[in-house]
Amino acid sequence: MNEIWSKNGNFSQLTLKEVEGLKDDEQSDYHEALSKNRVEETDALKAEIKALKSAEGDNAVQIAKLAQELKGMDIKTLLMAVDKQGKFLSELKDSGSGKPANKTLKTYIEDNSEVLKEMRALKGTSKSHNGFDFVVKATEVATDIGSRDYLGEISTVIGTKPVRATSIMDIFKRTPVSGEYFHYWEEAIVTRDAKFVVACATSTHTTKKTWVKRSVELAKIRDIIDICIDMLDDYAFVESSMRKLIDESIKLLADRELLLGTGVATTDMLSINTVASEFNAANALANFSAASGTPFQDANLEQLADAMGAQISVFGDENAWMADTLVMNFKDFVNYRNLKDANGNKLIHTLSDDTATISGLRVVTSPIVVANTCYVFDSSKGEILDRQSITVGTFYENGTNAEHELVTLVGSERLQFNVRLIDRDAFMKCSDIATAITSIKRV
């Protein structure tokens, strides 16, 4: 063990253990005598340390510089001595409270400046110094922090559940209208009765044309949400999220009604399903039936779509309508594009990488289309009459709003789907794809 020595004659060289064994008054005398002989040297070293701190700052640079000055000494012995002496001094301080002092490295250096000066004096010689002891209390680090998840980074993006696209509504052009009703004229009766005649002989002709006025009443869709005022005040995203919810609700209903609505009342929305005729393989104008028409050698969805498009074209005298769109269920589409022959080779060669097409028809899929059904039509013959785009109003007075501190958001849209009566044969549906394919397959 390193010895603690003193130039004072009252105490010879004592070990740390021996000093700790002294009585309280003896320890006080020991340190008093030790201090008297070191005052001048201590002040001088403190001045040097102060100058060092001023130049370098009270940081790691200061300690590094001091260590550089002590280079060449017995550093291991120095550290052991400093550790022991520091612990001893720390225990003596505040002995009346029974708590050891929590001294910093800076304090230990200042308190033992004399020893450091003596050690520096021995630099470059063969002699070593016992140094002094010190202990720096380690910083306490918690091994765990309860409920610490709040310390992490918070995303500002609010997750939303999947919602289908309004793919059916997006097929048709929009026509702005300015009133509750939309009126249009179309031909009612057309007679063409030109005849070959002989020279100036008298001939009779019945050629004529009449028109009829049609009226379409606009439909209205509405949705309502009540929101707590405090939610709007406390959370910035709530109002925009609720407005988006109403917007989606109205658009999705319009999209569904456009395809599948019954259109029974005049204020209902007209639908593709209502205006479309059912595919009949044996239609006399374009018979593709296996029994009496011209069926296909090997039929699949491609041949069915082609047959439906052909009938639409024939119904329009091959001049009025040209089918351009096939609406179907996505699962049916995937099954189609993976058809293979007996050798495992894919049969399909009409699909495009950019825009999916079958038999030249643009393919539009939607989850609202019932599996094993499809629709083929000329999209240019339908239009969305747009009276009022979706608007969302805010109302603070509605029933018991004041009592319950609620805000009512009301969203609405006025629109209608219109297909002129004379163009409705441009729309066709197939309610059973599998059966229809069998009906057009040669047996």
C-alpha cells in the first residue's frame, strides 16, 4: 500500500490504513500540520491550474494537457495513489452528516496541488512519487425507463384504411347543367322512303321525321356527420379528415349506383345495369350461338367480349356505336389472363402492358362488379350531368347541437347519369360469364 508521508515531525510516514485508525483529534492535527508545510506550494500550483483552465477551458483538453506534463512518471502508481487519497479525503469531509463528499476531478486536483507540483519536480529523474488517492463517483445511469415510448419520434401521417377507387364514375365525361331538370330532343320516328322512278312518272313517298323532348331529373346525394367541438379545437386533422370522409362516402355511393342502381324512381340515379340489355348469343342480328349461329372454335372471355361488342355494333347498324369498354370483376380478369393450353402455354395475346385490353376493349375492374358478370358498352354514349359538385357545409345550430356542443357537417352532390333513349342499345351486360362462354362455343 502506498504510504502517506508528512514533513511534520509529529507523525512519521503513515499508511492510509494507519491514518484511518487515528482518533478524530489526531487526524485533525495530522492534516493541519500537513497543510501548514504545503500552503505556498499549493497556492503556486493552483495558480498554474487556474491559468490552464483559463487557456483551455474546464474540459477534457485541460486533463489531457496535464497528463502530457506528467508523461514519463509512474502513471500506474499515480492513479492508484490518487484513487486512495481521494476516497480518504471524501470520507473526512462532511463527517458530521455521515455522508461522503461527492468531489469532482477538478476538486481533487486543486486540493492536491502540492503533490502534483512535487511530482512535476521529479519529471525526467529516476525517482518516483507515491502521489495521492482519489475516487470519482460514477454517474448513476438508469437501466430502464418505464413508459418511455413517448420519447420516440411521432409520425404526422394518419393511417387510413383502404378504400376503392371510383373507377366506374371516371369512365364517363361530365356535362355541366344549371337546373333541376335537363331536357334534350331526339328523333322519334324516321322514315326514309326514296324510290327509283321511270322518267317523270308520278311516285309516292313517305319520308318523314319527328322529334320528341326528353326530360331528366337530377338526383341528390347527402351525408351528415356530428362532431364534438372540442375535437375540432384540440386536433387540427379532425375537420379535414371528416370532410374527406363525407366526400368519399358520397362519391362511393354515386359510383355504386352508377353501375348497379335500380333507377326505379325519377329522383334515383340511372345506372348502367338499368339501361344495358342482356347478352343473348342467339340474337338474330348477330347470332353466335352453338345451336343456330356461328360459334367460336375455342371460346373464352375474349370471344365473349368480342361477341358482345359485335352485337352492339350491329344494333347500331355498324355506324352508330362502337364498344370500347369492358367492366368486370378483378378476379375474373386475373383468371382470364392466366389461361393456358394443354401444354402449359398462355393462350392470351391481347393484353397490353400499359392499359389492359381484351379484344380491343379497355378493361376496367372494380370490387363492386359481381364475380362472373361483366358489362360491355360504348362509353361515349353516356354522360354525368353535373349540377353541383360535392360541397360540405358547417352548421352549429342543428337540433341539440348547442346543448351537446356539436358541429354538424353536411355534404351533398347533385348529379345524374344520362344515356339518351336512342343510344341505350350501346350498353350490354352478361349476368353469367361461364354459361355465356359455353353458349358460344362450338360443340
